[in-house]
Amino acid sequence: MTWRAKADLLVVGTGVAGLSAALRARELGMRVLVVSKEEVSAGNTSWAQGGVAAVRPEEKDPGDSVGKHVRDTLEAGAGLCSPTAVNSILGDGAAAIRRLRACGARFDTTSGGRLARTREGGHSAFRVIHAGGDATGAEIQRALGTTASAEGLPVLERHCVVELLHTENGAVGGALVLDHAGRPGVLRAPAVLLATGGLGQLYRATTNPEVATGDGIALALRAGAEVADLEFVQFHPTVLHVPGENEGRRPLVTEAVRGEGAVLVDAHGERVMRDEHPAGELAPRDVVAAAIERRMAETGTESVYLDATRALGSALPDRFPTVYAACRAAEIDPVVEPIPVTTAAHYSCGGVVSTVEGRTGVAGLYVAGEVARTGLHGANRLASNSLLEGAVLGVRAAESARHDLARVHQGRARPTPERLPAAPVVDRGVLRRIMSGHAGIERDGAGLDQARTALEAASVVRPLRTRGEAEDAALTLTAHALLVAASHRTESRGCHRRRDHPDTDDLHWRRPNPLRLDASGWLIRSAPEETRDVA
């Protein structure tokens, strides 16, 4: 290995979860080192449009409460949320907003100076705080990034983590990393926090940026941690559809547009959600996405339309400038014409199994944000709970690491490997076609088996000498884990829909679906320990 560095806490990822953790760890006196595959601002957080769902007790609203927010989250989660986790995380929402504002985040306000709020799908009240109209994630990323820079937080940009290292007693103790020139190095740290975001690049069309390659899932699995509920991939109902441009990241049309009255219609002008759900366009995302997919199949079209001309009209450019700019770039004027929209992979509801303090089952390894499976989301994420979770869990994970380092002896580091590891790799284009064809919004057992066979046939074991190879290896392992999880869950629930098992089976499947790697590197089921705490 050509270079080395040390820290108390190594943070992998620079979104809301990673930077919140790094800044809190610095406050606690820890030596922190942050790793980012691209620039600090390149992760999922910057692309989040809608806002942060949080109830603030100091701004009393007779129509809302933390309890109502909890109930909405449990309903969206379709019976798989942990009530303990939901109450714990959402109850810390007000404190998270205060911390973000203390870092300089500027949220939109009313003429009276109160925080402006909107409503999104699945919410029973106007509790979604936003910034720049529809640029909430970008504003949070700006504020945290500016604070990190001002405080001199060390960030290794354009560095890729290839493998986690262990100590002699099995705890995580650092990472093997490739720098911007592809040179391997060793980062030693008795605590490693994965805040790597999601896995949207498994699919041909996604709202996620190019860096969302499931790195944290793969790193954690290979380090001995459990993952759970990877079958629950939330597809966003409304991304901008441009004919011939449906590969890679697609522009999001935030749910808040529907929250302010826009309606979904098909190619014939018929309402898509009229008879689908009592909440219509504001039904949970899995319901809306599935309805759109069915309507496109029925009409033989590649999109439906989001009509905001009556609800917003000339107000749309000021209220939703990001959406407006994306539409105009595609030569669409949403002020006077409906927006063509389709579905795309958006958010992973499962992830690395962790407590609400960010601890995993492997000593020294912590997770926060989308990569974590805390029990907050269950089978389907409630809109705008993700930025909140990242802000809350990032801080808590840093505090957990500081507490554990003061009490637990991690052991001596194992000798550094002489060479970079090797792993099965599937060409990214081939993998995306397989996953989109067989593991999208609707699946069945035959298709999932076909996808697993196709991935195995296309796999080639390669040394992970480049960032691209490391990412493709992460995608390959994550895809296998998702397919195994989706094959195991023989029911339909939330954003996991099986054509061959259309009913929800509470008797057998109202529980987590955990996986781990055995000593030979095979994915196997783990015994679920949280069955008693789902609702």
C-alpha cells in the first residue's frame, strides 16, 4: 500500500448523514477523516427536492403533532416499521432542524417569519419544511459543506473505499482506499461510519446520482454485518420523461407539486388515481407508482402526465424553480401544459441492520442515512422522512462511536493485506438491464430466479484495482442480495409487489428479512430478532 493515515472516526460519505456525523464527532473532540468518491456535494442529499418532514413543538399547529407524524409513518410502512424506531427518530426532528439552521441552512418562511410547510403523499398534515421552493437537499448540503470547510474538516475527495479492515478480535478497524490517481492506501480508525447513500444505480432509470452504487451494503456484508429488507426499493412515481433519455439519473418532479394540487392524467386525459386510493394523488408512493405503471401498460404509452396548470399555473416557476428549469430544458412549459412523467428507482427502504443509535452487529462499524435499516421506513418510506433520518442518525452515530471508543478495547490491527481484494463483477449495463427487467416495481419468482441465473452467468472475478471495478463489485453483490431477499418474501407488501403472491401475508411475513454472508461468501438468511417490534 502506497500511503497511510489515521483517525478516531472514518466517515464514508458526505451527504446529510455523513457531514452531520463528522461535525458532531469534531465537537466531541474526535479526530475525524471523511472520504468522498467525488466532490463533497456529489451525493444524494443535493438532489432531494421536497423537504424535511418534522413537527416543531415551538410552532404549535392544532392540526399536527409528532404522534400524527408517527401514525402516518407507520401506515406508509405497511406493517414493517419498528414503532420504537419511528417514535425515537421522529421525536428528534425538531432538534435536527435546529442543528441544521445553526449550520446556516436557510429554510423557506412565511410572511410572518414562521417556517413554510407543504404536504406530500402519505402525510395527513402540512409538515414538510422546504428550502428554495424545491431545492431543500441542495440547501442542506450547502450549509453542511460550508460549515465543514470553515471548520477545516479533513475530506479526501475522489477517494473510493474498497474494503473494510479488521482488528484481531474481529472489530472493524479501518479501510483500504483508492485515491484519485488509483493508488491504494490504508486508513486506520477504530470506528468507521458508513453514510454511503443508496443503490439506485442498480436500475436503468433512477433519481440517484452516479455515485449511488450500493457501496455501503457490500462493504458491510463483506465485513460481517447483516442487511435486511433490501427487497423494498421505493420507485418514485414522478420523474420527468423525455423520449429516448431513460437511462441513468432522471430529473425528479417533487411530490410537493401534487401536494399543492397537481393531478395525474393518462394520455387520454383520464385521472390516473381516481379509483386507486382515498387520498388520490397523495397516496403513499408505492400505490401511486404501481398505478402509473398499470396505466402506462393499459394505454401502451411510456408516460402519464402531471397537470399543474390549474393548481399552480404561473406560480409554478417561483414555487418549484428546479422542476420548472428541468421542464424548460426538455422544451416543456409546465405553466401551460402537463408534464410527462414516469417512474424510476428512488430510495432503498432496507439496508444494513442497525440500532437507532447507528450501531451495527459488528464492533467498530456504524451506519447512518439511507444505507441503514433502523426500522423507520418499514416496507415503504414516507415522503421526506429521509433527510430527517440522515440528520438524526448521523449525530447519534457519532455520539455512539465516541461513547464506545471510551469503553471498548478494539484490539490490535491485523496485518495490512499485500494486495487489493478480488470479487465477482458484472458489467454495469448488463446488470441494470437484468434488474430493471426482473426486479422492478412488480416481480415474480420465475423472473427473480432468471435474474439470479443471469447475474451468475455474467459474473467475472476481478481484482478491484479501480473505482469502477469496486463500484461494479458493490453493485453485483447488492443486486444478488436484493434478488435473494425478494425471492424469500413470498407476499406483496409496501413497495415489494409479487405478481405470483399478490396478497399480504401477516402470519408469515410481518417481520424483517435479514441476510448475511457465510464463511464461504454465500448469502444466507439470518434469524430475525425484531419480529416483536413491528407494526
